[in-house]
Amino acid sequence: MRKDEPSDHECLDGPLTTRRDFVKRAGAAGVALAGLGGMSPLASAANARRYARNQRSKVKGAIVFRSWGVGPERKAIENRIKYFNTKYPNVTVKLQNLQKNGYEEFPALLAQIASGKAPDVLRVLNFQPTQLVAQGNALLPLDEFIRSDTSFNQADFTKAAWKGAKVGGKVYAIPSSGEPYCLYYNKAMFKKAGLPDALKTYKAGKLTGPVYASWVDRLQSRKLAKFGTGFEAWNYDVFIFMGGGEVLTPNHKVVIDRPRSASALQYMADFVNKKHAPSPNVIGGTAYQLFANQRLATFISGSWWAFYLPDTIKNKFPWSACGVPRVHGHEGVKLEIDAISISKQTKNPEAAWAFVKTVTDHKGLEIWGKIATPARKSVLTSKEFLSNPYVEPLLDMLDVAEFTPFTTKGSAVDTAAISGLSKMWDGKQSAAQATKLAKKKIEKALA
């Protein structure tokens, strides 16, 4: 590259715009728009739109967006970028698409940040903003942008997803999706077994732990599938929430060994002990594949599968989804948060914020809603999103979804918990024994 050529982080037509300049410009825009008040409504609206376009055209330069995904997910990412460029045609977005997912590639992100080569905008999951802020002060706080940008509708985000975007009371990420967990079931197998429809049973408030266990037993005893249910060990906190337990308190005290948590885990472990479920010590997506191949009659996993199962199963068999069983009278699941942050190393904060707010606005999340559960309430209730017949039941779970309080060592906590509980899934320890070991391992990870 020649010395006179702009780098990826430089504006294409002049000096870089600082965050303070951007905020001043946003304020000036508000004054200018206020001056249109004396015009007729139609003329005023037209002028306002024209003014907004002119202001957007002033945002220039290049940004790097770090994300991941293949197939429909990659397509949705590319479509969000295209949508952004319809509004900001003078900003070039370079997609840094990862080979693996955001968890597996997280160490590589830390290395990028440490070397001073962080992307401008990055996709983050669950605890990652907390870790990036607390350990390396790596993310740009977004509160100032939000306060100064009247086009940004914060109130439209779901409460739980927005809560997960904060670190220490400040906003460091804008949610794209909040994925609850649910129960998927083979409707044909249920019919052959003489069982009631799971969704109707759930809606009636009758899908309890014992009811679900009896269904699993019946489905398997009739030899309709190799296993009556399936799940994956890395979702341990989902099962704990199903029974009203906790992994950590809000002040990060480890309570995974309390009776509610242990009891909920034992409920799930009993399926494995009775050979009603295969070993859950498998990689993510295994239960989904077994269900698609009709080796599982049901499985518990994230709501994202509702967007992929239609293409995988096609017309092989009828299926549906519903809320998870109420274990010990409690209803709850985990919420997986997928969000977008801005690196503190960005040299083009104006373009970075323009990108983040645009791909998470109503249209941006309508695009994302084709492969994920969008974090905006207006999209969740839109005809576009609800045109997928399998997503409406998942909305029930959003009302009861939660997440383990994020810590600076979220990955280490998960690893410790999964390791501590492994003998329980192998039938070598009870849940009461395994959760005591998991507690010690988690406390060590947090120390």
C-alpha cells in the first residue's frame, strides 16, 4: 500500500471524526430538524428525510466487522451489511468472518486486541463484553452515542437482552438476539404413542417434570425412537434454571450446590441413567442431528434450531416446539445473548456507531430474525418474523429466560462447571455429589 493511500481505519476524504465531533454533529442535526417545524407536515417530513440522508452521506471511511457463520447465518450477516450500505453508501465494511464460532475464536480476539489490531466492530456473546471491559478495557462505552442519537430506539429491546448488554451500569454492546431454550418434539411419534400434543399441554400449564418423564418413557417403550429425549451437557445452566436453581448469585457467590440446582440436574441425569437419553457429553448440535435423523423423539436446546430444522427435516416428519417442562413447579430457561460492540481501538467511531445502530434497528433485526430470535420487541411481533410457524411458541420462553450473572471469567466458570458435573452424566455420581465438586471448581476459577 502506498503511503498516500488511506488505511482501513482512515476516512476516505479527510481527517478522522472523533466521538466528540460526532456527538456535536448529532446535536446540530437536532437543532436543524427543529427549525423545520413551521412547514406543512408533508414538506417537513420530506425535508427531514432529505436532511437525514445528507447527514448520513457525510459518514465516510472504512470499518472492519468481526463475525462468524456459514450458510443462512453468513447470508444474513451479508444482508445486514448490504442494508447498512443503503443508508451509509460512503462507508466500506470489511467482513472478518471467522472459521469457527465466537467462543472458540475468543482467544484469537484477545490476541488481536493485545497486538493493537482489534477490529472496529465485533460480534460478542454472553459474558464476553464483561470480560473484555474488565480485563482489558477493550470496548467503547456506547451511552454517549445512545443519548445523542434520537433515531436509536432503546425501549424497543427486550428487557433481558438489554440487561445483558451492560457492564457496570454502562452499555458496551447492542443486542442482536436473545435466544431462549425450548423443547422440540416429533409430532408423528407423539401421535403413534397416543400422547397429547406437547404445545397444547404446555399452553394449558400442564407440562410438568413428571408428565414429560412419562412421555419420554412411553415414546421409548413403544420403540418409536432410539431415545425419548436428548440434550447436551454444556447446557447445564439451562437445566438448573428449569428447576428454579442458580449457578451464581448476583454478587457472584457460587450456589450451584443448593438443593434446587442439584434436584433439577438430577431430574435430567435420570434420563441418562435410565437410558432414555444418550450421553450428553457431546459437541453442540449433536441432539439436533439425532432428532433430525429420528433417533430422538424430543430434545431440549436453543431457539435457533427453529430456523434451521425446516430446511433440514423438510417433509420427512411433522414436528413442533414448545416451552420446557416445569421441573419441581418452576418454569425457567437460559437466555443466550448475541450482541455487537465497538472496539476502543477504532479510529472511525462515527462509522462504527452508524453500523451498530443500523444493523440492530428494526430492519436490521428483521433480516437477522430469519436465523435468530431478534432482540427487538417490534420485530418479535412482526408479520415477517411470525411467518415462520415454529417461532411463536418460543416467545413464551422469553418471559421466563434468564442468564447466570456475567463475570470476567465466564469461560472458565463454564469449563469448571462442565468438568465438575461430568461424572454425574456418566452415572458415577449423584447430582448432590457432582454439584459440590462443581462448586469447588467454579470457586477456584473465580479466585
